[in-house]
Amino acid sequence: MRYCLLLSVILPLSFIGCTQKQEPTKPAPDLAAGKAIAEAKCSGCHGLNGGGAAPGIPHLAAQSPEYLLQSLYAYKEGIRHHAGLQDLAAHMSDTDLRNVAGYFASQPPIQNKEMQELPPSPYEKGKTAAAVCASCHGEDGNSTTPGIPTLAGQQPVYVVTATQEYLHGLRPISGMEPTLRGLRKLDLQNIALYFAVQTPVQRGAAPFGDAAAGEPLSGKCGGCHGARGVSNDAATPSLASQDPQYLLSAIKAYRDQARHHEIMNAQLAGTSDSDIENIVAFYTVQKPKAAEDRPISAKKLAEKCDRCHGAVVGRPTMTIPKIAGQDKDYLMMALRAYHDGKRGTSTMHRMTMPYTDTIIEDVASYYASQPAK
């Protein structure tokens, strides 16, 4: 998950001769007037001190005044969607908006006392939840039972998709649905992230097929599943060193359309049993690689976020919000909205796209536990 952030800023300039047109200086906010507005219209949710009154309501205290003002304008103009805030902002003048933003920005920061200790990471949760998988797939995901797939090192989004298909009967395997029934989507994501960092074991030759003959036949598979069966796509499974009996039955199921995947069904249509056996024999002996080299920690991910959000402290004119000490549930809601494209900006959408709900929860918990400034 390596992403480069390219931020282009275009400043429109108007010139008369050689003189740059200056923006008029805006008056300082009237904090007393802002307090009166906050008391009458905002305190029910945000408190008079700027602290969210319930989970999911953001803290406004000590926030960047320019960011608060920009947010209020976004609600007023319908760019952000929240019925109550849109109606409230629509009936406030520019002066009112500036005053109430200035008031909340002037309040001391709110400290999340209940969030001083971080919850277990997704990987720790995943290891615990994966105990239900150990009897078949092995404690670390390396299966030793013919016909049972290895999960160690497998791509995480694929594992979540596959388990949901078993859960909903789209892959009818006896015993899988009852095992998965009590797991939430977050549990499945945690399990997938745990297995993604486990080291897959190299297998010996398959008991059937010709690996050398399978190599040229695997060419049409490599575009999606990666060179020699090591996938670089979180949603596409690695095939290298997979259990041969499982791989054989899975490929035949796609060929025979017992499993439904438009591309796989089309690619495998008409493929003979012997060709499938050779393809499986080739992938069985390929060197596997874990999808993730190491667990991704929220602290490490925060280094990317801090390039923008860590620079806000001491620079109140920036229109980037402070997020240290912010309400966890609100951060999760905001990050999911950016992830799903329901809240612009394109930069935040790109930054959050690789993250599952459980990673988003981990990052939100990390920032909620940090001292607010």
C-alpha cells in the first residue's frame, strides 16, 4: 500500500498593471456573539465547550477556525449533507458563521479520557478470531489436509470475499457456513489481515499433472493472478504453492460454472481436465510470498496522515482539520465517507481507498487516543 500524494494548488491571480489585487481584510470574529449563537443553536449536540455530546458528534473546540468556517459553508451550500446542519447554516449570515467558528476555535481542546489506551490491533483481533479456522486451515493458515486451501499469505480482500460467499451459500462447502455464521464483517477483515502476513509454506510436487506442461498454459492466468501465481492485487488470490486438490476442484468449478465469475468462466470454458491438472501442477511448486510483509500499524499509517493533519497545530489559517483527540466514531464516519466517495475531496478518497473498515477503525482509535492540542 504505497501511495504518492500529489497536491496541486492553483492560485488565481488578477493583475492591473504590475499590482496584485489583494483580498479585503476580514474583521476578527466577535467571540461573544459567537458564544450566543453556539448556546442557542449548537450546544445541544456540540456542547457550549465544543465537545461532542454523543459518539459520532465531532469535537469543535480548538479546531482550526478556517476549517470550521469552510465546513459551515459546505453545509450551507449543500456540498456536505446533514439535514440539521444544512438548515442551520442556511439561516445564518456570513458574519454569524465566522463568529461561531471563531468561538469554538477559541475553546480549550477536549481530551478523550476514555481513549487513552488503544484497543488491540486488527492483527491481534484477527489472530484470536482465526481460532475457528485452525482445525481445518492450520493455526497459521498453512493447510496440511488435502482439499483444504492454504490461507497463509493470501490476499486479504479476496479472503473476505470468499468467506462471505461461503457464508451466503454461493460456495456450497459443508461446514463452512455454520463456522462463519457468528462472525461479523469486521471479524472477517481482521482474520484476513492476520492470514495475509503469515508465511506460506513451499509445497512439493502435486500428485498429478506435469508442471512443465502447465507453465505455458498458465499464461492466461498470470494477468490477474501475477507472475508464477503471486498476486499483487488485494482482491485477487495468489495461486503459488496452493493445495493442489483444492486448486483442481476450484478451477473445475469455474470451468463448469458451478462457481460464478464472468472472467474465470469465460477463460476456462472448454479447458480439458488434463490441461487443468497441468496448470495446477505448475502453480503447486511455485515459490509463495505473503501478501503483506508485516502488520500495518495505525501509528505507521498515521505518518502519512500527519503530513497534512500534523502540520495544522500552530497554523490556525489552514483549512485542514485537527484530528488528534477527535471523537473516534466521528472519525470512522468521516473516513468511511471519504472511502466511499460520499464526501469530497479526491485526495482523501485516494488516501482511504486501500483501507478496510477494520483499518479505518484502527486509525480512528489511534487518533482518538492522542492528546488534543
